[in-house]
Amino acid sequence: MEIRINDRPLDYSLDNESALGEVLSGVEQWLISSGHRIASLSVDGNVINASMIEDVFSRKIDTIKKLDITTNVVADLTAASLLSLHNDIDEFENLGPEEKVKFFENWKERAQALFISSEIKDLYAYCVNTFSHGELHSQTLRSIIEEIQREVNDPYNELKKMESILDEICVRLVDLPLDIQTGKDLRAAQTIQLFSALSEKIFRIFKQLDTQGYLNQVSEIKPLTQLITEFGNVLKDLLEAYEKNDSVLVGDITEYEASPKIKKLYTAILAQVKHEK
């Protein structure tokens, strides 16, 4: 069986796959890791629609001569969905109070809503807040979308611009134990919020750099995914300690783990960016 992706032959070898569904499962995982999604399938020149998928997936591969796969680039889908969101906000802002209440039920079925709920879960939560609960102002949502657009359109420069903010937050993390001890609760809460938001932004940009092909394949010290896992565990431990009002543990984590590890992760990601994709 010949497999072609976007009209280019795929060099592959079978393991124990016998059915088309098994082959497609492996191909789909490979495409996802390279920042693509399957858009359409064609078996021996016949386009496969939704009603045919179950039967086609069970077909034995020795009965198929050619499989054609067309893909979409996730970054392009993301950019298009974000542009559509701006139009959604325009529509929402022009509605009357009663129509705004009904807007979310229709919006959540739109293509951009379904895509964002799958790919950018934190943004989807903000959209739900605006379109359903009305707590987050639509202009605030628009600002969040514009920030994510910059991350998608130019992830490397968006990451570079974070350095001064990162340095400031690292200083605040080191100062956090003293802020807690001296009753500066508001400043302490703001530091945790800023740190969490910055961490989420780094994760989002890393995903864009990875799926858009900006990153080298091998890290000089440790794989970036391992550094991200380690930092994710630190972030989880910090938030749990803060929620339990364990000021001693919060201080230890922020000063000795959170501050140095977020800086280490940031530096490692920058070091692995290829300047030519």
C-alpha cells in the first residue's frame, strides 16, 4: 500500500498492522507531533466521508493500493480560529442583553470554538467566562487573544521579549517568603498569579516552537520535555503549598526551586531554537 501525504510519498514500514485503522492511528500520532492534523482521506481515489470511516478503518491493508492524506497545519488552524474569535466578539458586543444570554449555546458549536476547546483550553475557559457568564469583559478577552496571536505568529520573538519580566518575577519569588512573613498578602498573591501566568505562557510558546519546527531535536543537557516535566511538578507543589497556607514550604519552593528552575527552563528553550526552520 502506497501512502501519500499532501501528494508526497511517505517512507514507512509496517510492524504488525493489518487494518487501515491501525496504520492511520500511527500516522496520525506522527502528524500531531509534527504540528499537523488530518483534514481528509482518500482510499484508491475514493474520498472518505464521516459515514464511511468505520467500514474503511476495518479494511485490510493488502486490499488497498493507495492511501492519500491531506493535512492542515495546526498553527494555521490556530491563527484562523483566533481571527474568527475577534469576529465572534464583535458579534457578541452588538447583541442586546437577552440575545447575549443565548449567544454561548450557539457559539460553542462553531468550528473555532471546538478547535480552541481542544487545543487552547485556557483560552476556551476565558471565552466561556465572557460569552456565558459575562464576568470577563469582552475587551479583556480580546487582549488575551491578541497575546496568543503573537505567540502563534512569532513565538521566538515573543519568548525573547519575556526576559525582563521573567527576571522581575524571579526576584519577587525570592522575596515571597519575606512578603508572607511581613503581612504583604496582596503582593504575595500577585506574585503567585504573575508566576502562574508566566509559566502558562512559556508552556504555550514551547508548544508553538515545537509544533512549528523551531526547535532542535537534541538538547545539550537534558531533553526539554524532561525540564518541562520537572518544572510542572514544582509549579504543582507550589500552588498546593500556597493553597494550604504553608508559608514555610512556599518560601522554600519559591526561593530554591521555582525561581531557578523557571529561569533554567526559559534559557534552555531559547538555546534550542533554530534560527532557520
